[in-house]
Amino acid sequence: MATPHINAEIGAFAKTVLMPGDPLRAKFIAENFLENATLVNNVRGIQGYTGTYKGVPVSVMASGMGMPSIGIYSYELFSFYGVENIIRVGSAGGMQEKIKVRDIVIGMGACTNSNFASQYALNGTFAPIASYKILDTCVDKAKKMGLNYHVGNILSSDTFYSDSSDTISWQKMGVMAVEMEAAALYMTASRLGKNALAICTISDHLITGEATSSEERQKTFTDMMKLALEVAINI
């Protein structure tokens, strides 16, 4: 069975999928951390792999950039391929002085400037949050691994290049970092009764101006990758 965006067979994906935005990061994770990884999807160059990590089946597939893109892929994985858990492994821009480049942020909640939730016709504002079971496991593993991590609110923005400079205004509400996918993932998981968590590495900083290269984001954020894999085999 194929969907409009995934041509894998039923059963091709494990119950837990790691989901970076970049297809090359998905390929890197599969080639460097999974045993016997097999390419199961490559529609539009969105590479999906399934293998094992420490003997447990795990999949990894890219989401592309932005909430519409991750909304499509997460919906199809949850609805048609029996996936129960999606862990976003992405990059984010830091917005607090105590959070440094290469630190890990774990999104307990995801604020957004997007209109994604309007499709649910709710009489109010929905608060997208992570699934507690995955969040709790992730914090426990991050502690044991001795990682520099922060837990709290992140911002999922619809724009990377914005005509206004209001992104930093979310800082005053304690928002840790900005990225572009988590809120849609959390909403899709909530609507379908599934589980989701976003783990991001700080790739650049809105206050200090420090930044990493695209190659570094693709290949060197390995602490986040190892953390996500440890979570995947323990939920």
C-alpha cells in the first residue's frame, strides 16, 4: 500500500520513527547508527530507513521543512503505517542566554505563529504538548548520558525569513528556541491518539549570532541522535 508521499509496504516502518527535517540527516543516522538499515521510502527524495538499534527495530525518515510537510508525513505514518511514536530530531535557534550552541532542547510544549490548528475547528487556542511518556524517558536518558539539555517551551514558526523582527519577542515568555515543525507534529499526534516528542540541537543563536554550518548540522549533532535512539528503544 502506498500513500501520496510514501511508497513503502505495510509493515516497513517500526513502531517508533526518528524524524529529522533533512533527508541527508536521515541517511546519516541510518548509515552510522542502525544495523541492517534498509531504504523503505524515497518518494521526492524523502529517504526513510528501517533497521535495528541494539536489537530493537527503529525507523528514520525525513520530514522536510515546515509544518505542512511534517504534518503530511506524520499523518501518513500514524494513519496508514501503524507508527505509534515519532521523535523529531532537528535543529533550532537559541533564544535564551543560558542556552548555548550545541545544547539540546527538549520541547515539552510548542508555541506557534501558525494557523495549523484552525483545521480542528476548536473554540479557543489549542496548546500543543509532547507525549509525557516519551518526554519522561528522554529526560531520564539525557540525565544519565550527562548531556547539556534544557526542557521547556519551543516556538514553531511558519517563517524562516520574516518581514518583521518579532520572533525574539517570544523570549520574554521563557521560550527556549525557535524551529519550524514541532507544533504540527504534536497536534497531529494528539488528533490521532499517537505519541510525539521534539528533540533539537541548538544550531545558531538569535542573541549571540553564533551559528553552525549545514554540514555540521547534518553530521555532528550526534548526541541528539544517540539520545533519540536510546529513547526509541525504551518506550
